[in-house]
Amino acid sequence: MTIRRILGGGQGIRKKGFRGRRAAALVAMTTLFSTLVGAAPATPAVDSGPSGAKAAPARAGWHTVWANSQQRLAPTTLDDQTVRSIARLSQGGKALRVRIQNEFGTEPLKIGRGTVALSDGSSAAVRAGTVRPLTFHGRAWVTVPAGGDVWSDPVTLTTAAHSDLAVSLHVPGTARPGEHSAAYRDNYLTEPGGGDHTADTDGAAYTRTVGSTYLVSAVDVRNPRLRGTIVGYGSSVVDGAGSTDCGPGCDGWGNNSRWTDVLARRITEELPARQQLAVANAGINGTHSAVGCPQAPDSVAGLEAGPRLERDVLALHGVTGVIYFYGTNDLQNKCTSAQIIDSYKDVFARLHEAGIQVYVVPSTPRPIYTDQMNRYRWDVGAYAGDQGNCGGDCDGVIDFDHAILDPVAPNSINKAYDVGDGIHVNKAGHEAEAGAVPLRMLLSSARR
């Protein structure tokens, strides 16, 4: 059994690599809490091993409404600095909690203090009267173990769908933070040695900007009316590459125009109040579905769909469906269709075992594909299209290919959508992809 989370007041700490039977695990967890967050009664652990892992349930109405999957350590070392990250929430609620991650850290990460607040939407400033302190098992500070993560205690703060939440975290010592490298917006840092500015409202101390997301990797809200969370899972096209390209003279930075953002807006606008879903984005640039593609770069080793599934999808809360868009990088880096399909089957089976439905997006075109790569692409598409549900392995197919292909050159992206690399689509292309998602299909995963 892998001990993934210790539950207590909505808060949990995960430390990877610890195995044992439940009795021994409870003793070890009590020790871990005493060391990291002070003495507390032991609570049952959640079994989340790589086989038989269950999705984190939506206990008491908790749903993940934003995510940025960590992929590496940042090149920057924090030194007594405060980080303010902005999260666009796909749905709102009456309370929230955040996940701080140290997945790639080699040393424990000390967080001295944290807050959440409603962002002003355009800078590091936050709305007066909305700043709330974060606690971790009742304490203002927490130490996140190397390779682990921690969820904060619940915080009472009313949020609305598509509101911007500012998460401010003070690192009192020196640390290299884990990062998601492509935030497609500005996040903010104070100067080194600047100390704790988590409660500041005017943002003046946040003199540095960064295009990555540090430390925080997910936000939950408490909203029992939500019917589930849909997770976009894949590589750069899921992550949002191209979404800031909105045409000549247009500044698309921070415009929240990834297809998952557009999908979240479609849900709130087009579905009735009793059928609302949250959306979270778990894309990471450059990653693959299959492990072992011959030309896959070392920089993305271990970030394939299977190895990161537990921490980036199953550990989120209230997940009922996954939109799975993987395979384009696999083809380019010399994986065969058999390798890709085998990886699909493995991940889909794990998701189904966790009670999560899977909607697959077959690989979209790239002009650099060789004839053999296109044959493999056809094989993968044929597998996905078998009976409209991967021959029973998935729960539906979403046709991004038809939405963005060039009708004259079907192995290429429509020129109106192409950012110029033949791979990624612009803002209009992301809107076309979001428009290709059948909302009624997603509702088939919803809790009754």
C-alpha cells in the first residue's frame, strides 16, 4: 500500500515511497504529523497504489476546480520570498482549500505562512476584505516532505465561477520550488530577502513576475451542487500552447483562452444549474502517453500518462471524467501505434477502476509526420472510433481532428488556426476544439 494522504479537517500530507501494512502505516503517519504539523490523532490512510487506485471522492461536496501539474524544479531558488500565484477557478463555492506540492524536491519545503484572496484580475493586487489565512492541521506553517504534497485546511471564502484566486505563500528560507512551466499568465514574486507579504493587498511588494506556477498545484472548492470535475489530460495542446496567440495587435497573455478554459465557460453558460461540472487542466508540455518512445527527450522521462496519473488526476477531488488527448508527441518521437494503444488501454483501465469515465481525443495532424507516422495515427484513430468507445475501453470520442484540420490538406492544421509550427493552434483554434466537446457526453459521467 502506498500512503498518499492523511485526512484531517480536509487536510492531508503525502510522502511517496512509503509502503507497509495498515497498522504500521498508522504509526508512521502519527510520527510524520508530529514532525511536520504538530501532534495530532492518527486518521485512516487512503490506499492509492498504482494498481487499484481510487479517485479521491467528493466528500462533503469538495471538487477540484483548478490545477497546474508540477513537472520539475524551477531554475530559480527562492530566498525568504513570497510567491503570489493566480488561479482561474472553473467553478465557485462557499469554501476552498489548496494543494502545495514538493514532488520534485530533494529536501523538505518550509512554508512559513499562506493566504488566499480574490485577485483584482490584472495585477498582484487583491480585493480588500477578501484575504484569508491558510492553516495546515490548525497551524499557520507547514513543512512539505521531499516528494510529497499537502492540502490546506478548508478556508471560508465565497468564490464564483471564473473568478481569479490569489494564493500567496511565504518561503522563509531558501528552496527551489516545484513548478508548472507554462502558466500562460503572470504570477508574482517579492524580492529575495523581502520576507512575508502574504497579507498585502496592494501588490506593491511583488516586483517580479514569472510565467510559471510555483508551489501550488490545485485548488478545491466546496460546492455540493456540482456534479463532478472533468480533467483535461495530455501534453502541450491540453496545457494551452498557442492559446495566447490572438492575432496581430492582440495581447493574449493571461487571457484564460485554453480550450479547457473555454469549455468551462461553455458549461456555466450552456448547462442548467443542476448539471454543472468543474474543469481542471492536467496538461504538461512535451509529454507522452507511452513510456519508452525512442526519441523522447530525457527532460520528460517519468511524466508519461501512466506514471503521473495518480498524483495529477486520481489525487484530485470529485473527478468523474477525463478528456484524454495524448499521442501526437508519441508519434513524432517514434512510438508505434501498438505502443500508444497499449498505453491507452492501461490508463483507461486504471481510470475505470477508479470510477472515472474516459473521453479520448484521437491524435491531430502534423505536417512533419512521415507516411508511417500517419499510418500509425490512422491505427490509433481506428482504435478510438471502434464502436465509438475504443471497442469498450473508453466512454466516448471527441473529434478535435475534424474541428481544426485543413479541409484541403487533411494532414495539416487549418491555416486560420495554425500558430505557424504546424502543431499548435491559436486562440481561435482552442475555441474550435472546445466547441467540439459534446457537453451531454460529459454529463454521462456526472453523479446522479
